[in-house]
Amino acid sequence: MEHIDRIFKLHNLLLNAHQPISRIILEEKLECSTSSVRRTIDFLRDKLGAPIDYDRDRNGYQYHPEQKSIYELPGLWLNESEIHALLTIQQMLNNFHPDLLLDEIKPFEKRIKEILQRTTGTHCEDEVTQTIHLMTQGIRQKQYISFQPIADACLKKQQLKVNYHARYNDLFCSRILSPQKMVYYKNNWYLVAWCHNKDAIRIFSLDKLTDVIPQNISALQKSSEEIDLQLFSSFGIFAGHACETAILQFSPNIARWIADETWHPNQTGEWLKNGNYQLKIPYNNSIELLAEILKYADDITVIAPKSLQQAVVDKLLKTLKNYSNNN
């Protein structure tokens, strides 16, 4: 894919030139090498049909005088970041459940391909679709069974009656929910809703909601500030209001990676004199944070709070016990 900004610059230079432009001047104007200038000229002429002529007598390039005034860059043009965004969207669409919004998504996907082909100048679908590939893991396929009625209820601000399966105790119960918003987190969908049974904001994994029945009752709407407090003030999807701050230290073996990562928008990090990296993260529910901590095994130490330290110790002891029982 030729650099989009360079194509625009070359097009404007040739469009506004009153005489042929030499290769040396094009190199200066485009701020690139001889080979890059030649590739850009070839791309604009051969892929996009620009009427570029080379004047041997004056050793320069120009638009053909009779076609200059009528030539335009074809179709919708995007810069590189916009192209990358469209490629990512296209890959996300491909990762959706095949039956989900099939009729609605296919025309959109087709339109994206047309825009990308026009912008990149290629008509080879593989060159476009293989540019970016999203690798997904842990997708819960059952979430798409109830996706459409839940999304409809969110948009229509309509209450829902659902059957909820709680993982932690394996029990089923009926709930009346006022949907607030849907969240896509780590390859899975969640519903943020006011639970009328609990009189509180709750977050539900879509794969645990079945028998979804829209109610002809307007949903109770909570303020965006209240929703954001529930979603974003602490670590993880089942966040809630932050009540603790985890202080984690990472060994030099892993510190350079962790220092470049964002675990939470309100985190703080610093390098210590011993080469360790210390990260402070606000949290409420420790379950998800505990899973992240255990991923790093002997390269991480929980400094505080004591309750989180003990939770890690308990998990590790239980793990050792599981292996001891197998011997």
C-alpha cells in the first residue's frame, strides 16, 4: 500500500504545476528517496489512472494538459489511520457469530471492501483482508443467542425479563432489568443494567441471560456518572466503586513489558532502584485482578493490601495441593 499522504502531495504538485517537475524537485517536495518517488508515480498512474506524462526534453513529470482539468482521485479517500480502522472493523465483523445480524452486516462489510479497494488501489480481496488479523480467544458462543433482543432493548430503552444463570453458585433466577448499555470486553459482550430485583446496577455476561422477553415498560435510566463509576473506577469488568489499591512489583524480567501496558486508566507506575517496576491499581472485586497476578507467577510480588497477598498465597497453596494429590 503506497503512502496515502505522499500520493495526495504528488497529485497536488502535478495538478498545480505549470511546467514539468524534475525528479530531484519531487524528492525534495515529497521528502523521500528516488525509488519512493518512482513507486508513487507508478502507483498514481497505473493503479489510479492518473494522466502522468514524462517530458524527456525538460526531464520532468506533468499531468497531460488535456486531461489535467478533468482528472480526480477516484472515490472516497482515507488516510492510513482511517484505513487501518476500517480493516480492524472488517476483521471484527468476520469474528462475529455467523448468524448475528447477517442481513445487516453483509452490506456493510461489502461497502468496507469497496472503500478499501478504491483507496488502496488494489482489487485483490486477499491483499486487503489479510492486512490485519485479529486473534481471539475465550469467545462464548452462547452470548449471541440473546444478543439481538438485548441490543434492541438497549436502543429502545425498554425493560427486559430474563432468566439469569449465576456462575458462582450455579443457580437460575428470574430478573427484571432496565438496560443501560452493552460493553464488549475481552472478546465477550456484557449488559450493564439496573436490576429491579437487587435495586442496584449490575453487569451480566450475555451468555448467562436466556429466555429474554422485552417488556412494554420504559427502562429506568441511570445517570452516565453513576454508570461510569460502576464500570471504570476500578479494575476489571465487574468493577464497582474502587475501595482498595493494589501495589504490585514486577521483576526486571517482565518489568519492561508491564511498564508499557495500561491495566487501568487511573493506574500509577514507577521504576524502583532495584530495577523492579511498581504498579498501583484501584480495584474492588479481586477475582479478575487475582487471575492477572497469577499469570506472572514468580515475576510479581503483591506488596499491598494484605488481603490480596493472602488471596494469592491461598491460590498458590491450593495449586500445590492439587499437584501433590496427583503424586
